[in-house]
Amino acid sequence: MSSASELIVDGYARLKDRQSLEELRVHRRRLAGDLKAWAGFDCRLSIAQIEQDIEAIEAGLETLSGPIGG
């Protein structure tokens, strides 16, 4: 079964909405950075989920134009 993030990425990819995928990736990266900076809280599970989201987003971007950065 797909996660909600994977379904969202799939929808944007089907619509060929690169901008929304890019914005989603920036948001997830910022969120991961914020969680990593928190002292005194164990955010490992949340960070792992966000990193999985980023992987799904990057896979969606790759379907639109080939390898990222290329």
C-alpha cells in the first residue's frame, strides 16, 4: 500500500507539476533540518519518514525529466 506522500507525489507527477514537487521537496528538507536541530527530543522516526518522503519526491521528479540535476 502506498503512503499518503507517495499518492500525493504520484498525483503531481501525473499532472506533470514539477513546481509543486520542487516546493514539496524544499518544504520536507526544511522540516527535516528543523527536526534535526531540536535538542532534547527524539525525532528519529519523524526524520526517517520525512527522508522517505524526499526519496519519493525525487523519484517523482525523475519521472518528469530523467535523473535529477541532469
